[in-house]
Amino acid sequence: FELQTFTYTEDSIISDNPAYAVLGSYNDPNFGTVNAGFYTQFRLSGVNPNFGNLAEITIDSIVLGLEYRGFYGEFSAQNLEVFEVSESFYLDSTYYAFDQLNTFSTNLVEPGTESFVPNPNGVTVIGVDTVDTQLRIHLKKSLAQRFLYEAVTGGSNFSSNENFLSYFKGLKIRVNNPPQASGKGGVFYFDLNDPLSKMTI
């Protein structure tokens, strides 16, 4: 018997509050290129932090950890970009796959660390602790300096999660890869609700 198949473009897909965030690009031999990124917001681990005298603080890193939950494709290198979102977005609003939020133009990934080789089956060690496998994105220290300065001098921006979200609206995380050969690349799933998926100074 004969099958007649058709392809339809479906762009009105609701994409807010997914079970897992999706990141990466992949050139599928049959369906072509897929490129996935996501937006995310942050909550404070505690309100009104006291960092003391900023002149006595040395910042060695600010790292965004994203806990792997799955993948398809393979583990060739990909290039990360992270941008600060410049407009508010809301938990109770509906967002679609075609929606784009405004961002500032500065890529916040620490120069020299943009390229990463995904390894969802590897081991992640933070300090002396072995944790579930993560993608560890090193961000520019200027972002950490800004947070600390704002916490000390910025009034009420760190007094509640609502105020913090008004001050720091979130991040857009994506890859920007050169053309990939057929069958190359991969797309990776991350659990943003896991306590170890967080931004740490």
C-alpha cells in the first residue's frame, strides 16, 4: 500500500513553564537543523544579604549551573551566549515558541569559556562535593560585582523576590554555532527547578 505524508508548520506552540529547559543545536539527517534556547528567571536564596565591606571582597567567579536531564544527538562542541533580559515576563502569562523577549546586547559569558563540550554522562565536582552532572557556565565577574554593589547600596532590590525580579528580570541562554554537518550537534535538557540549578558567586 502507499502512504501519502505531509508536513505542516505549527508555530503557535505554548512554550512557557516546560518540564525541562532545552538548549543546543543539531543537524538532523532527515528533518534538518534544530536550534533551541530558553529564558529563565531567578529567585534569591535569602533576602537582604549582608556582604560586608565591598572593598575587602575578591570575586573569583560567578557560575550558572544547569543540571542535565537528558539529550539527543552527540557531544560535539557548541558555543554559548547568555544575555540579560530587559523586559519583565510573568509566571501567569502565556508564551509561545515564536515569542522573543528584549535583551541587552552584551554577551555575559566569560571570554574564553564560550565553547563547551556537552557531557551529560560525566561527573561534576564543586569544591569537594560530587553532584549530579551539570553544565557550568562561567559568567563575567562584572555581573557579580553589580549584584554585590546593588545589594549593599540599592535599597530594597534584594528585600524580596518580587523586587529582585523587577531589578534583574532574567537571562536568555542560547547557542550560536557555525553550520553543522549532517548528524552533528545535540540538544540537551536541563532541570531548572532542581536546587543545584542556580547562579553562584
